[in-house]
Amino acid sequence: MSRISEGDYVFMQLPSGNHKIVRIVADSLIVLGKFGSVSANTLVNLPFYETYDIISKTEVRKIAAEPADDLETSAESGINDVLTMEGNKIQYHGNQTLSMSEIEQFKQSGLKGDALIKKIQEAHQDFDKKTEFSKAKYLKRKKAKYMHTFCPLPMTCDRLLDLYIDKDPARVLGMDPATLAHMLSLANVRPGGRYLIMDESPSVLTTAILERLGNKGCVVIAHENEHPNLDGLKYFPQWMPSDDFEGENPMVRLINLLDLFCPEETLPFVEKDADSLKGTQKTQYLRQLYRENQRLWVRKQCELGFDAVIVLSTLNLVDIVPRLLEFAAGSTPLVVYSDARENLVNLTLALKKDLRVLAPTIMETRLRKFQTLPGRMHPTMTAKGYSGVLLHGIRVLPDSAAVAVGMAAQRKKRKIEPAENTVQT
């Protein structure tokens, strides 16, 4: 079982259903809001996927995790309260005999977690009259409000995508996990592969490909700006590219579109004797040398041909995709994502005239979430209605000298005889 290490980014699942990403830094304090605080040193070497109760800032206790459910939550007040008419006034009778001030006194006296929830449950007058389903909903709301627990999970691409979907879906162009998984399958991403991509999301597509590669293969990111958007890769330090690599083979390579499409316009690199340089001049020269070697390495891979071209971009796809196709090997996939179908319709028309992509096809992925409870199942009442559009095709190498000869060319034209009852004039 994997464990938490110093320097890791950890995805903290909280009782409320929300989450928080924290980094394990020695001697630091991890603050989880109303759910408490805990020292980062206490979390080091703890297993992932376990649920822990915060006893103090330096002590946590593993507790049994409850099975995941799809219980709908509703407003906390008014579910089982009683309204009666006394005279001309409506009187409110709550079933909970504990007031908020009394609950706060219990919390200040050190009562918390399961013990506090048990007190609240015992103070509910009609708890035993509830159905089992209603009891489960009630306890779930109370645990989400009063339990000081957390469940640490390792950072993955799907959790990174969930993070941006919750904060700002526009940053990932409306993409959801099902569409991302479909892209990887259509592109045949596998360990040892070499992939040319454009990723205008915060590296969500990049991290998804790197997860499938394991430790074999590489990703070349073509970007339009001086630097690509690598915001999401900060949670995966092992993949973050650097200008200071020495003697290593990074899995992520970067190249500007100008260097990719017009290498002749790149400023020539002037070699120098690094030993004769000192201080910042030497550091700057070594970085320039690394970038030049990276450009040369990428150009060599372009000549060999990549195993797939994957595009997630807001640029004009009709202009950019045909130029990227030049660097794809024969019989390799092309996968393009867009948040607007019209962009891919125009691209499809252009590719059909291009003849370098076999059977370009537009498709959508729609995944409906359902609530599953004992004896019943129904779709969730609120759900995201759109998750973007994909275009998929196979890169082929047209041969102008090839002649298509089939059975149709060998067939003789059938002579049409006039019918017997036809009157000839």
C-alpha cells in the first residue's frame, strides 16, 4: 500500500464532500478549516485511502471508513419539525432539544466526533420513529458538519480534472473525465509511446498521458506562447520539465510552434567553452545549451514520426491541425477536442480534401450519473449537460502514383434491351 511521503501533494477528502490539496512540508501545519488542523509530520508514512480522525495537532486515529452511498442531502432544518396552530399563531416545535449554544459548549469541553454526534442523536425526540433511510440521511448530515476526519488520496489526473471542474470548468474547455478517457483510448496511449500534443488546459491532458506511460515514453508539448501552461504539473514534481536537467532523459519536452513549423527562422545557437565562463554567464549558457539540445531532439522525433497527435486547443483548428499532421507517422491516430462542434465540422471538411486522414469522425461522450439505493435507481436531478466534442481519424500516407483497381473497373457495361411491350416509334 502506498504511503504519504514528505514533499507529496495530497488530495484531502473532507466529510462535507469537499476536498483540499495540501503539500506535506516538514514542520508545517495543515489547516482543514472547521475540520481541524494537523501537523504535516504526523501524516508522513501514513497509508493513503484510510480515514483518520483528528485527535490533536500531533495525533490522528484511523477509523473504519463508511461505505460510499448516494444519499441525497436536504436542508438541515424543517425535515421532521412540527408546525401547529395555536389561536391565530403558528407555533414551531423542533424535534432537536439541544440548542446551538449547548452544542458549542460540548465542543469547547472537548466532546467531538462520534461522541458529539451520539449526544445530538440522543437529543432528537423522534429519531427512533424515522425510517432507516431517513436515519442514514440524518447521520450523514451531522457527520459532515461535526466530524473532524479526512481521507488522504494520492494526486491523479482525474482528481486534478475534478479540481478544475469544481473551480472553473472553462479552464479545461468543459471536458469531463469520460471524454478525457475516451481521448486516451482513441489515441492508443500506451507505455513506450511518443506523442505530440497541444494542451491548453492546465496540463490535465499531459498528466493523463504521463500516467498511462508509466516511466516509458515521452510527451512533446507544442505551445504558442513563450511558455506553456504547466499549472497542473506542479502537483507532479517528478514530471515537471526544467531548464537545468543534467544527464537525465525527461519525459516532457517543450517546443514553440514557431520552432516546430519554421525551424529556419530560429536564432542560431552559438557554442562557447563552458569552462571559460563563470557565475551567471555559465548558468545562462548551460540553459541555452539544454534548450538547443531539446529542440534538436524534438526535430529528430519529428523526422521519425510520432505515435499520435492529440490536440486540445482554442486556436483555429483548420490552420493548426494539418500542419501538425506532418509530424505523425503512418497509421497513427489523430484526436482533436473542441468545446464547439462547429470547429470540428470545419476541420472535417478540410481533412477530407487533405486526403491524409482516413475517415475523420466526430463523436460525443455523454455519461449520465445515477443514484443507486437498495431497491431503486434513478438519474441524478442535476448534472452537467455537455462535455465537448471529439474528432478521430487515422493518419495515412497518400501515394500519388497509386492506381485504384477494383472489380468495378473490370465489369462490362450491361446492354439494356427494350421491353417487349414497349412501343417503338
